[in-house]
Amino acid sequence: MFELLDATIKPLMLDMDVLEVAYQLYLAAPQSSHPMLSLQELSKQTGLNPLRCRNAIVEANRLGRFPDCALEL
């Protein structure tokens, strides 16, 4: 029961502000099997710390809501 609730609620808790900016950076990155995203640039554009940005991308990717990419600090 709790797993179903978690699976339903978790996608709603994704940090959409971070993911929108990250997706724009993803589209602008040189295309490869895993485009490189800069957490520093993402942090600068969102005003959030790099760890929170990283966690938002990793969680969204784990849920199938963000494409595979490489992250650099």
C-alpha cells in the first residue's frame, strides 16, 4: 500500500524549476550518448546549491522523467 502511495506521490515532488533549466542545458550540450551538464551552471541559473540540483536530476532520471546525462561540478 505504501509503495503504491510512494510511486504516485514521488513524481509530483520533483523539483520542476531545476529540471526545466537542466533540460534546456541538456538540449544545448554537445550531443553524445551522455551529454555533459554543469552543476555549477545549473546552480547559477536556478539559485539553488549544486547538490540539490544533482539530486533533482538523479531522482528524475531514476523515475524515467529525465534523459541520461553526465554531471560535472
